[in-house]
Amino acid sequence: MNNPSFNGLSQPEANHIQLYSDPELFELELERIFYSTWVFIAHESEIPEPGDFKTTFIGRVPVLLTRDDDSNIHVLLNRCTHRGATVCPNEQGNTKQFVCAYHAWTYDLDGSLNAVGLPSGYNEGEVDYDSLSLQKVANTGVYRGFIFATMSESARPFDEHIGGVKKYIDYYCDLSPTGEITVGTTGIYKQKYEGNWKIQLEGSVEGYHVWHTHKNAIDVMAREVPLMKDYPRLPVKAYDLGFGHNIIENYTLTEEQVHQRWPADFIDSLVKAHGRQRAMDALKHRFNLVIFPNFALLEYHVRVIRPLAVDRTEVRTYHTSLVGAPEQMNQRRVREHEFFYGPAGFGGPDDYVIFDRIQQGYDAWGSQWVLFNRGYKSEQTDADGIRSGAHTQETQQRAPYYEYRQLMGISGTENKLEQLIPGAGRQGSQ
Ligand code: FES
Ligand SMILES: [Fe+2]
């Protein structure tokens, strides 16, 4: 369905600031993106035991994830079918059932209604237990423990949706000798910033700012990973993987560098578990992966973006651990993560300051456009339609908006940047 009032606000090389500041457009994003496509909700390791549950959100919709006594996972709407209160106010825990605090309607782990408060007040036929279970989401999909859900019956098949990113999720999980990771068991923190959710989506794969915003952190990191000294000139790339998903390679190690970076017993355990090729793929590739619209997989953590309002966003950071890896490896992952992303870290907190400033800047008079044309003219497209550019260019910032325009129905006019901003085409190429 087309939406002419927002036509032209998202262009291949730039977005209009209205895309980040219009409350009406934000409501449409919830409907057409968050309630229409696949959204990341949890990792299986967050609810490992029967009776475990977690609450989260799809857009604004409160969601309850449970694991029943047969270990099946259920993704339910966290909304009592009586008068609508959330039935579970806690973020995580273990229980046998959920009792609504208002009138004690009681639900099993699979969402079925099994009791109501003061039942004698109901006449025969006034409570139909079978039809009053907690509602399920339209569909769920799981890949290597990562659970996605959709509110829409007509979302594309999950396997097709996730097909282009599976290779990278495999690299990530194969760093564990068992092929399994845990998400959040070694730490979670939440941040809020005063800005639009798409700023974090774009910022999760931002290679251009690294050399500027994080220059001090890079200098320190280079003691551990010497090739970072030359970050802007590394021969790594960013890719548009389709359906809004995208990736930036941070660096890629040679086999010799793998041996300098990681202990020999850890490398050997991976080679033994997965074979040489798979082990080396996992050890060599360092990247940030974005799965549109709310998920990013980074070196040591998972990032989940929750839109709160057009100018307010929550980001949850879940540290990841490698099941079966030597204890000192997992500890090292915590320390290296904290160094950059921790609440007092060298890098992550600076990003949120910048995100606030970006939103503030939308209120300034002057240019109405947010540019991401860097490298547009030299962008390459391979035989499978995968677009790519250098990691410090902006292929990865452009990537989500092909899917965005499609879902939002605002794929109308597409102007060259020169038509939007006279003289923009004469910008330098560095
Ligand atoms: S609203 Fe939940 S029992 Fe009444
Ligand atoms: Fe950053």
C-alpha cells in the first residue's frame, strides 16, 4: 500500500530529517515495520529451563516468552484476555503459571487459561476457557538459538528472510567448541538515548566514525590487535545483504594473526570440534551484523533496539559467552567488551552522546537532509545482487532503506542527491 504523504523522504543517498522526527511517521513505522516483518526477541539461552520466562517487546507490544515442561518455547502476547492487564510484570524468571494481578485469571506456560478468580460469579458459558488463552504471535523462527517473531501472517518465510545472514551467525557461534553461545548470562545493560531508533540501526555498522569518535580507543586497542593502527586503510568491506540486513567487516585476520591473537589450546579445540576450515572462518572474521529492523550482532554482544517514541530509544546490550570454551577465554571476552562498550567504556558511551546530538541537530534550520552518499558512485553489485563498498563508506547505512521504503510504501520518487541539494554531487571523494 502506497503512502503518498511520505513519498520522497527516503532517497538512495539521503533521508529527509522528517524520517527521524515525525511522530505520525513513527506510528506508521510501528505498523508497517515492527508489526509486519520479523523482529528479534530473545536467544534460547535466556530461557534454558522448563518454567523459564522472559518479557520483551515487539515495537510497543508487550510479549511473553516461555519454556514449557516439555521444553517447547511459546511466544505470547503479554496481555490478559480478561481486561487486558499485562499478566507478567517481571523481565525474567521461572514459574509454573502466570496469575494476573487484577482478577487472578491464571495461565499455563503455554498460555492456556486454567483458572479465574472467584469462578462462582460466572454463569455457565460466560468464560470460554478454550478461546481465552493468551494470544500467540503470528509466527516464530529460530536460527542457532536466535529467536525471531512476527505479528504478521504475511511476513515472508523465516528461512528466506534470514538466508543471507546465516553464514555470519555461523561464524559467530562456531567460535564456541560446542557451537553454542549464551546471551545475557554474563551481563546485560540498558541504555536510553534521546533520538530516533534508526540512528542506532545506522550506527551499529558505522565504520566512518570509528577513526574520529573512537580514535583514543583505537590507539589502545592497537596494543592487542596491531592492525587496528591502520583501520581506515584495512582492505575490509561492508555489504548490503538484502531485506535491510547488512554487515561491516571490522578486520579479517590471517592465519598467522589468528595465532598471535588467541591461545593455542582454544584454536586447537575449535579445529578439533569443527574442522580446520570452519574453525578458521570463525577465528578470522570480525564484524558487526545488522538484522533489520532491531538486532545487531557485535564481537562480544547482541544489541536489541527498542523504539519508544520518534525521538526516544532503548538499547539493550547482552554480553555473549562461548559454551565449552576455556574459562579465561570467556573472561577475556568480558574484559575486552567492557573496555569499549561498558557503561564506563572507552567507546560505546560516546556513541550515545553523538546520537543525542544528531537528534538535536534535526531541530536546526538549514539542510533538511541526512546524507549517506559516501561511496555511492563506486558501490559494487555482485551477480547475486549484493552491494558492497569499503568499510568506511556508507553502503551499510543505505542498505536498510531499500527494505524500509518497500515496507513503508514510500518508494515513490527517487532523486539524485544533486537534485535534492544543489552542488552535493561535487563533494570530494575521500
Ligand atoms: S485483567 Fe487480568 S484478570 Fe482481570
Ligand atoms: Fe561508535
